[in-house]
Amino acid sequence: MRIAIIQASSQAAKNKLLYETVKEYASDAEVYNFGCVENEVMTFSYIEISVLIGLLINSQAVDFVVTGCSSGQGMMLACNSMPTVLCGYAPTPGDAYLFAQINNGNAISLPLGEDYSWSGVDNFRSTIKRLFSEPFGQGYPKSEAERKLKDTILLKEIRGHSQVKMVELLNRMDKTFIRKIMLKKDVIDYILDHGKAENIPDWLKANLK
């Protein structure tokens, strides 16, 4: 599994914790850190980051994204506005586990600005540990696994029919907004080098001119 770490600039101080914790508990995965970090010149909102997540997933440059913002809710909603992105919200270890096993999505959003006392960090680490504790998509509870997984497949099919393709969405967006997105060079360059869905890298190349 190729996992991207990328969160809103408002929570740049949590990036190191986010990256190191995912590296620890998803030890068999390739983990790529795209920030946002504290020393970046430019800042990016959760909405801007969600479009970058849409590009990462739709280009097939990565398989899964761990993200977040202050509450986690805004990032989750923004990510779910992107074609093919199925993002969960995981404030607790139980939520993370159920999302991975039942919903089998490709992104998860964490409330990085909430309750970061010692117990908050402990809950955060336990949430990441539980998220990657088992292979995704096994269903839960086991007695209901077959039905749960059928529902997940149906949900993904319905969402697919209700959404436009990523390139069509990009073409509809405000050009000033898109120019700002393109300035996140580490993400854009990674997609150009590793994107498997050629229409996304091709679109990026055409719009970088």
C-alpha cells in the first residue's frame, strides 16, 4: 500500500506526529509525507488540500491518504466531494477500525486540533494503530461481513454514478483556485512521476504551461 500524509496548513505542527505514527503502525506500507509543514512558505486550506487528495487518488499515485484539519469534519466533507474519494472521519480507535473494515475507503480525516493534551496524543496514536491493525475490507462484525461488504460495494457504485470525472471537475473550477493548487509542487511532481491514470498527469502537464 502507498500511503500519502497531507493535512491542512492550520495543523502543520501535527505533521511530524502524523507522519511518524503512520510510519510506525503501517510498517509494511510506503509512506510519503507531503506536509503541510511549519516551514512551508505557502499555506493551504482544507479545501485546497482536498483537491490535491483528489488528484493523488484519481491519478492512482497512492492507494490511501491520511489527512486532517482542526476538527477533521471539514476535511472529510471536502474530500468526499472529490470523485472516487471515500473519506472517513476517525476521532477514536473504534471509528478508525470500523471505517477500514466496513467502509474500506481510500482516505481518512482526523481531528488534529482537538484535545491534544497527553491523553489526546495517546488517543491519536491508538487511532492510527487500530486503523492499520488488519487488512482493510474484511467486514465487521464477522457474522455480518458478507452483507456489510455488499453494501460498501453498492455505496461506491452509487457515488460513482453521481459524480463527474476528476478532469471534468478540474475544468469546471475557478482558474485562480487551480493555479494555487498547482503551487504545491511536491504533490504535483509526485503525481507526474508516479500517476498511473494518465489523464491526470496529462491534464497537469497541459495546465502547468
